[in-house]
Amino acid sequence: MFVLFASIFIRPGGVDNFIACFETIIVMEKKLLEFLPNPKCWKGAKVIRAVEKRTVMIQLIYIHCFYTAPFLAFLIGCTKSNPMYTMIRAVYNFELHHGPVVNLVLRIVCGFVVGLGGMIMFSTIGICYLLCAYCINCLNVWTLFLEPIEGKNGEMRLRGGLFFQNAVKMYNSLKIMAIVESKMLRDDSTLYTSYCCCIFLNVSVIIISITTITEVYAVCFVAEGAIGSKIWSVVLPMNIFWNKGGPRRTYIFPELDTEQSFSTRLAKLTPARKAVVVLQRSTFHLAYCFEFDETTGCIKAVKNWRYKAFQLIWIGAAFLVLPGLLVRCYLLFIAAEGKEDKMTIFFTAVSSGVLVIFVLFGSIFIRPGGVDNFIACFETIIVMEKKLLECLPNPKGEKGAKVTRAVERCTLMIQLVCIHSFYTAPLLAFLIGCTKSNPLYAMFRDIYNFELHHGALVNLGLRIVGGLGVGLGGMIMCSTIGTCFLLWVYCINCLNVWTLFLEPIAGNNGDMMFRGGVLFQNAVKMYNTLKIMTIVESNLLRELLMPCTHHIFAVFFSTLSFVYFFKEFSPRNPDDISIFVVILSVIIIAMTTLIEVYSICFIAEAAIKEIQCLAYLAFLNLPLPCKKCT
């Protein structure tokens, strides 16, 4: 697939044709938007669903091609099933002639090679897939406006308040767009062999689902666009006949009553909204404490049975699952050396720690008024940020390289929290859940050894059920933890970035001044606002409980990871080196280090800048003679 997709970029002029097709479709979409009487008006439920399907499909391509697939390629590359590793081992059996360290290094090198190769391949495939999905989406969505629907008076009218003349122009533009897209897609050799590739790749559940979605998307959506075009070509003569008779309106669809912003639904999900959506999807919209209000564009608390269901999940995790895991950890700790698998011990300890974090973070949503306090704090900080922005003389002006780096660093941290909490961690939980080292699977196996008394099919079914259970539990826990982490990181980011404007710097003439050209009176207002923001944030972070104990968890997770990291390289290690344990240990050590540095250094930087600001404000308030003396 990579060779077929990339062939368009290799041939002369292929890259230019690719870019020209993409830009042409964007320009034509803008032209199509001009044909609508009110582009910001809702166009009906069918158009909304089509736009949502379009957005979800593009997000799926983006996530799987640029994150999930390269990560899985790296994991596969670090195993013994790596094709390159097995091929080299067949030529020379280094496992037999060399020690475990050499084998581990070779597996890591092969893992990086396969991972980098996967990144190159999947990024190329993802770019081509994005254009294919974009082409299909454009035809599918815009042909909906040419579909005749029944109006309030029983008349057949066009969707979106479309004028008849504009509908004809839209139809001709869509015909040109279809020609441009078909020429581009013909240059893409993979699309001719998509059905063959789908049949060849149907070897596992995940790949079967992806190939099925691809085929349904490629066939059904294009068919819907063709059907909409055919219906319009049939209705076109009828519209001409209607417009010839009598003093009739020149357009055949009145404006819709609902005038919600069309761009709001098309906008990308913000991190806060993404956290709410992931939390809802992790429980199949059955148990959650937040929801997004489409009318106001804000997050609001849920007070119905879904909130009660979320409370039941927290109670079950805190009083049923957590005590069982803690008892299991104690039994594994006192067990004889070598009796239990080291991966089982490691994953049980990590799962217990993550569950404790979930219980601490989730406690704010269980207590009365906790959800409202959480939302109120979030909205208060946003309002105070707007007030701080008003204190700047030129909010859109240049703020300096230090502020730019701080904003980029804060944005990167928020993106890392979103990616790892909402995508990477649930995927790892599902992968761990499908192995024999699943903590729940191992605990039930010790109670009743079903592997000994039942066949392989029963064991496989139990492992799949355990994987789904741990995966869903991991999604619920990680989405809740990620939501709280987002607010935690946002609080630190606000203090760290806005205190930079209170830091005195040398101006062009050598005079000391505030960054961003902030005036003295505005600097005092900004300082007082940041003091209030600090009080609001500190009260909320105390209610979250976890920020007060982050040192304990950082020491626990990092120590546990270091112990099992060094155990893998110990000469007394009876088994092979587990790449999965090594990778997970390195990830946990890096994350705990990052959290500690972020929590300590960033707050310390904000405190230092506050002291510098106070010193400079006191300096500016001195009488003029004293200032001359200094």
C-alpha cells in the first residue's frame, strides 16, 4: 500500500498535481458556500449527521495513521516476531551465541527501525487517505443540498434555503469537482486495488473493522453522492416548470428558523470538550458527570441517572476492586521468588497505583457540589484570563521569545496529556488486558485454574473478555484522570505564562520595563488578578487530593519502574528480557519526572517572577529623589 500510495509522489509532477487538487477542492468548497443564502444557518439533521460523520472519519484517519499505527509498529518491532529480527536470526542465530544484552540491543534497534519505517509509511498513507476522505466527504455533504425535501406546506423544496439559480451553479460546480477528484484518485493506484487489499488484510479483528469501514466509506458515501446528483437531475426540469408559472418566488426553499452557528459544529474539539466526549464514550454514554451544552458552548454538570451511574462506578472501584488489588499486591509481595510471573506482579502494582489515582481524582465528582465547583473554577480562570488579556496594550502584538516558548511548552504539555490520557493509556490497558499478565485474569486464575480444566477456546474467550473489561475500565479511569490533569496543567500554565508579563526586562534605551509594554496601573491590576487566580486554583487543587500527594505517587511509580527495569537486566533473571516491561518502565519514569519538573519548576518560576515584580513595583513607587539616588 505504501508503494502504491507513494508512487504518485515519485512520478514527475505528481506532488504538484496532489497539491493542486487539494487546493482546487478547497477553493470550490468556498464557492459552494457562497451559494447558500445563510451559510451560518443550520441545514437540517441529515446535513449535521453527514458533517459529524465527516469529522469523525478524518479524526480516525489522523489518530490511527499518525499515532496508533506507528506505535503498534514499534511494539511489534521490539518483539521476537519482528520480520526483520527473525530474518537476521535465521541467517545467524545470535540468541544462541550471545548474551541477553546483545539480543535486547538488537531487538531495540530493530524496533526503532521498524517504528521509523512505520512512521514513514503510515504518514504517507495517512496523507493520501486524508485527501481521499476529503474528496468523498465533499461530494457526500454538498450533494445533500441538492436533494429535494418536503416543506411545511407539503411543497418539494431544496435544503438550506437554496435559490434555484444557485442550485444549478452548485450542481455544475459539483460536476467539475467530481471530474477533478476522479482524475486525482485515478493517479492513486491503491484505490484500484482497495478491495484486494481489504481481503488480504482481513486477518484480525482490528484490521477487519478498519477494512470494513474503508470499504463502506468508499462505496456507500460515493453511492449517496451519486444518488443525490441523480435525484437533482430529475427534479431540475420540474423546478424550471415551476419557476415559469405565475408570480412565484425565484427561490424554492425559505430560510430555516434555527440559526445556530454552522461553524461551531465544524470547529475542532478543544481539549476540555475532548475530555468530556472521551469520558462519555468510555461508558457508552451511560455514566458520566459532564456534558457539553450545544446552545451555550459550555460544559455543564449532569444531575440525572447517568451521574448516579458514574457514582456507582467510583464506589465499586473504591470499595470492591481497589481492596482486591491491594490484597493481591500483598500476596504477590510475600510469595516465593519465581512463583509468579514478573510481568503479572509489575502490572498488578501499576494498576493498583492508577486505580488509587482515579479514586483520588474522582472523589471531587462524587461529593455534593464537586462537579459544579470543578466547572466554576475552570470558567473562573477563563474569565480571569480574558481580564488579564485586557491589561495588555496590544493583545495581538509581539510578546517576546520567552513568552512564545512558554506558550509552546504549555500547548505541548496539554497535547501530551490529551494524547496519553485519551489514546495511549487506554490502548496499553487493552493490550495488557489481553495477556496472561492481566491482573484480574491472574487473580481469577489463582482462585480457579480454568486453564487446566478447560480448553483453549474458553481461555481465549476469558482473555478477550478480560481485555475488554480492563480496556473499558482503563478508558474510564484514564479519561477521568486526564480531565483532572487538564485543569491541573491549565492552572499551572496560566500562572507561569501570565507572570512573565510582570517580569521586568531591559528596554531598547536600557530602561527597565514590563514585558509586552504593560503599564504600571495595569501591572498592579494584573498582579492582583493573579493573586486571586492563585487562591482559586489552590482551593480546587486541594479538593482534587491527588496534587497534594503527587510526590508520593511519583516516588512509588518511579521506584517500581526502576526495580523492574533493572530486574530485566539482572543475571538472575530466569526468563527472557521483556521488551514490554522495559518500554513501560521507561515511559512511567519519563512521565513521573516530567510531572515533578512541571509541578515544581513551573510554580517556582512563577514565584520568582512574582518576587521580581514586587521588587520592581516597589522601585517604581519610590519618591523621585530616592530614585535618582539609586
